[in-house]
Amino acid sequence: AGSSAASARFVRCLYAVGFLDLFGVSMVVPLMNLHIKSLGASHTVAGIIGSLYGVMQLFSSTFVGCWSDIVGRRYSLLACILLSALGYFLLGTSTTVFLFAISRVPVGIFKHTLSISKALLSDLVSERDRPLVMGRFNAASSVGFILGPVVGGYLAEFEGGFYQTSFICASIFLLNGGLVWMLPWSEENAGNREHYKDKGTNSFSAKSNHDLHLKSATSRAVTNSSFFQSPWIQVATVLKKIKGIACSNLWDIFLVRFLMSVAILLYYSNFTLALEERFGVKPLFAGYLMSYSSALGVLAGCLLGPITRFYGHNTYRLLLHSSTFTCVLVLLYASALSIWMVILSSTFLAFSTTIGRTCIIDLELTVGGNEASGALLGVGQSVTSVGRIIAPLLSGIAQEFSPCGPPSLAVGLALVAIGIMNTNKQKYCSHGDVKLKNQ
């Protein structure tokens, strides 16, 4: 009971970490384009710096995720939080375009605090409770994302507002670092060992994925000593883990994640412009509609518990149905004849995308194995980053034909993802059966 209470406190603290993380970031990010242009940068230079940040995120997420499996969540999470704080502090001193670009480097490489927090949550809770806990974590983070731009916009009205906002963001990350440092890690480790003992038979049985799994005792020994090992040994271990994932048969799950990510990004890519061209709606209304959808996404995260229980904790079936529903709703938006149909599709799309995003992470961890959760979440984040790079290009090409081009293309990609899930139904269901038996 004591171990369970400690884990519950730990989980609630991580909810706070997620909220503060996105609250701080969302204060600054909407103001960055205005700031870099005020420094004299052209649109092209601003775009290049933004793209470089995305590329750094793409390549660093997998390495940082694997590194967290090797050195332990505590040290990796603290390192990412403190180095991100350094990046936002440098951003608050950026008086030239060069300094602005330099400030984005530590953030681009180490801003994976949410991914490591999710990996830590997957270590703490049982597989049965994981979708519920992940949903609540996403909901808490989304609340921060909703409130942050409001506070940042208010501070930007003052002289030197961007610099003040950046320093406040850095201070929030330092606060997060202190919160993580004070967490009851010794109690968490005790509870975590019991968690692994209870589900010891839930390892991925396929031989091609054997390298993804670490025995509990070995994992703990490595966690206690690897942080102080030579950096070259750590890099070699990270590369070995990445090779294990690359040689596994998880490609279809990552492909589904990629296709659905691109589909959703295509839906949002020209949302404001398309509403103006199709229905004569002003950008302000589009902004209200997106805020409304974000608020509903928070509600969807809170309702994941009852929904997963209704589905008998069958993550695959819930993912398949939510993806199908997303596809239908995007099709409804693409063929909408009035703004009311757009509002209807946006309302339910907030639920389906939030549920789908949580379920794909749970399916990755169920099939790939909890012991490599950091690596799996890192690879998944890299897959999503590729989608963020490709989606604007596909959107631009599709828009040349019609304002409905991007969502129409999104429907096609979602149908391919649904087809892949149906093709591999037996594989996912077999893991779902193992998951239920171990509970």
C-alpha cells in the first residue's frame, strides 16, 4: 500500500511537470517569429532556423530516449530540463539573429522532457492503467498549452516583453528541475521493482525483438552505474539499442503513427486559410475554433479511463475505431457545405485524435516492451518529427489544386493506416490477449 501511494504521488507530480513544461513553452513559441523578424531576419532566415530546430529534434529524440533507458529516468530528465532552461535563458538574451539561432541548439537537442516523463509513467503504472494515466498526462499538458499563449500574449504587450517571457519560461524549467529532484525516487524504485516482478511474463516473445527487452535486475544495475560510465560506452549502448529497434518487426506500428500524424497535420495545415476561402470566415473565428478543439482534447484525455474500460482495455480495437472515426470526420470537413459542418467535425475530431494519439503510444509499449520504453517513445517522436517536416510540403502541393486538397489527401493516408492495422490484426490482438492475461 505504501509503495502504491508513493507511485500515486509520483504520477501526480509528473502531471504537474507536464503542465508546467507546456505552459512555459507555449508562452514563448507564439512570439518567436515576431521577435526574430524584429531582429532584422528575413522570412527565409526565420524559416531556416525553424527547420534546423525540427531537424535537431528529429535526430536527437531517438538518442535521448535510448539514453534515458541506459542512465535512468532521473538523470536524463534532469539533464534535459536544465539544458532546456539554459536554451530559454539564452533566448532571453538574444539581441541578434546569431544569438537567437544559438539559443535554439540546446532546446532542439534536449527538449524531450515530455517523452521521458511518459517513459517514466509507463515504468510506474500497470499496462491496464497506462492509457488512463497517459491520457491524464496529455490533458494536464494541454491545459498548459491553452493557458500559456494567453499569458505570453499579455506579457508581450509590455516593453521588452519577449525577453521577460523567455526568462520566465527558463525559470519555470528550473522549477520543474527542482520538482523532479525532490521526487521520492527511492520509493519509486521499490514500487517499480514490484511492477516489473508482477508483469515479468509480459516480455515480447518474438526473437527479432529480443534485444529490446532488459531483465529487471540488469536494468536496475545499469541505471545505477551507467551515468558515470564513459560517454563512448553510453553512445555504443545507445547505438546497440537503436539497432535492436531497427531490426524488430515494429515497422508497421511506426508506419501507422507516421501516416496518422501526417493526416492530422494536413488537416490543420491550411485550416485558417481554407475557412476564409471556403466560407469567408475571419482568422479570429478560426482561432476560437482551434482553442475550442484544444479544450475538448483536454476533456477527451480525462475520459480515456471510462472509454478504455468500455473497450475492455483492448488498445488495438480502440485505436482502429478512433482512426476510422478520424478519417470520417476529416472527410466530413473536406466536403463540408457550411461552417456548422466544420464545427461538428472539429468537435468530435478533438476526441478521436486525442484518443488515437494515446492509443498508438500504448500499442508501441505493449508490442515493443516496457523495458525499452524510452527508446520506443524516442523513435516514435522521431517518426512524428518526420511527419512535421513532410506535411507542409504535401500541403503546399495539395493546395495548388484546391483548398480541400490537404484534408482530402489526409483521408487517403488515414485509409492506408487503417488498412495496415486490419492487415496486422492478428499480431496486435495476440499481444492484447497476453496483456489481459497478465492482469
